[in-house]
Amino acid sequence: MNPPSMEKTTVEQISAPPMGEPAAVDVEYAWQGNNRVVLLENGEAYFPRVFEAMRQARTEILLETFIVFEDKVGNELQQVLIEAARRGVRVTVSFDGFGCGELSTGYLAALNEAGVHIQIFDPAPKHLGFRTNWFRRLHRKIVVVDGTIAFLGGINFSADHLADFGPEAKQDYSVEVQGPAVADIHHFALLQSGRPARAKYWWQRRRQRRSELAFSDHDGQVRLVYRDNGDHRTDIEEVYRQVLRSAQRRVVIANAYFFPGYRLLREIRNAARRGVEVRLILQGQPDMLVAKLAARMTYDYLLKSGVQIHEYCERPLHGKVALVDEDWCTVGSSNLDPLSLSMNLEANVLIRDRAFNRELFERLEDLSANHCKAMSPDKAPRGRVWHMTVGFLVFHFLRHFPAWAGWLPAHKPRLKAFIHPAGSDHHEPL
């Protein structure tokens, strides 16, 4: 279905008054067993599965995403959501005001007229032709259908996640989850959308910080972790640091935007120093040059400690995945850079499943062996006085950035409900 108008949206003119900040979720979700988890690599695997699940939806679709483009993927998403809403499925979508800021009024209005509940996270007008709402983005990519199947990862609804897009097509990963863990993802997505969710009992509300060191005798265990600007500012980073300290044999991290803080860099270095095989797969053909330049600032520090670094050079790497030993994995939306670790709203799933770990390892092994360039200490940017000086300053900036980020003057991002400019009343106040 083509949108009725290609006029560009000005969200602040066609939205209801602010509904407030996304709901705080003061709970750390526990490990849930007996789940089925499927790795979905790139849009070729992800889009057919998520669209089919939406087409089979009977009661509810919850969707959060950073980017939707009006291309063949975005238009198919629009059509699938319209069809679901028209057959009586309650559809609630949350679009980021920066990543989805170029969607036309017609695209959004067609969804709204069909009964889709649309909300925009932190919309803002352009100033002198440029967007200014760069920071504190809704960066999560979550879909939950009927409370029984969930999708979570790094893939946006855009055609640049498909190989036929060309040299700029992204390499990325997501997961499909079915089982008890979906209830936690559903609960989280409901609260974030402003919808009421069943209250947790007091023993469920209590913070449930479970050790990542604990060995699991059962596969199919999944746990949701997230980052917000409230009580869970460092949860994802802390999980990474904890599993790195516990690693015994191997660590593989594939991450698009790699510029972590000092403490995480130190845990990566320390794991390699004690004999763990640590491999990083990073961008060699970046979609943003600054990402490659920033990552390379860390190479000398890591390579001289025995960390293996491989740059993926075939197309832009957009993945946010990692595995430790033969049991533990994570897939999600969080990069290992200051924006994801200190500002954006992010969500990952942690997975304890040997078969899933083995499959992810084999995919990343093929990627690093056949499609990457291995970096060596002599190739690392080093040796010049100016570079050593810049490296020193950047390194210590990384060390202190998370604390400094909290001092930055910042508005509190808001959710705004989209209402058809003609006055459609399909939206119910949340």
C-alpha cells in the first residue's frame, strides 16, 4: 500500500500533547528456562519471520524500533500492520523521533486511519536543515506478537539490511524467542509503550541481580537486560564486564560501534592476558567513518595484550552480538560506545544455550576467517607523537565519559501520540 501523501511529517504539529517519559521498570528480569531461541542473520532471515508472525497475530502487536524508511521493507511493514489493525488486532508502535524523523505524514496517517496506535519518541523539528535531537535515542528493536513470540536484536525496518541493497547493505543479527522469557519481554514492552501491564509481585519487583558466573545445566535459558536513564544506566555494560571476568576459554564480540569506557576495555585486556582467546570483529567498511577512527584508538592498547582484532571489510557491520565460552551469548541493540552505554534506551537478551552458542560461533568464525582483515600490532595506529597524544587524551576521556554524560544539560525525552492531522480519533489516550 502506497502512502496517500509524500509530504514530510512535522511531528510536533500533528501530535497530541506529550504523554510523559517512558515508564520506568524497576526490575531486573530473571533467567527464564525452556525457551526456543532462533538466530536470524540479516534481513533475509529476519523480515520474513517477523512479518509472518504479524500476519498470524490474533490479539496484539507491540513494536519498538529506531529506524523505519519508506522503502520496500518499510512499506511492507506498513501494509502488514494496517491489515492486522483492520482485523481487530491491537497494534501499538513506538518510533524514534530521530531515526524515523523523515517518515511522511501520509505514511503515518495511513497507519493511524487503520487504527494503529502510533507514538513518537522525542520528536523535534529541524534547525537550519539539521536535526538536533541526536542524543538519548530510543534505540531498541523489539517486536512482541500475541505475548507468545518476540523478536529482539539490531535490525531496523529498512532495505539496507538486505544484500540486494548493494555495497552499503548491513551485516546484522536478531533473535526469535518463544517460551517463558517472552512474558518478560512483553511486560517490558507494554510498560515502555505506556500501556498498563500486570503488576509484579513484591518478590518479582525486587532487584534480581543474578550472577553471570552461575553454570547452567539446562539450555534454552533467556534473560532480558536493558539500559535506561533511570535505575538501569549501566546494566548492559555490567553484564559484559562480569562475563569477561568469568571467561575461561574464548570470547568473541562482534560490534558495530566499538568505543567502550575504560573499565570495559580493561576487562577485555585482562581476559586476553590470562590466556582467554579474545576476538573482536569490528567495522572495516563503516557507514560512519568516525566509528572506525574511534575504534582504532583502542587497537594498540588491546593488541599488545593479545586481543585479536578483525575488521569486517565487505560491507558495514551493524551487529551487536557476543559469546563467552560454549554456553553464554548476547544479542541486542546495544553497541559498545558512549551513546549506547551512557545515553540511549537499549535492550539485549542474554542466552544460555550450547546449540545457539555453537551456531553463533560458527557464523562469526566464518565471518572473521573469510570476510575480515586481521589487524596486527604493527598495523595499529601508533608511534607518532601526535597520535600517542591524541590516543592518551581519548583513552582517558573514555574512562570518565559515563560520569560526565550525566552532567550534560539535557531535556527529558517524551513520548508523543501521533494523531491524524484531519482529526482522526482512532488513537486512545495512553
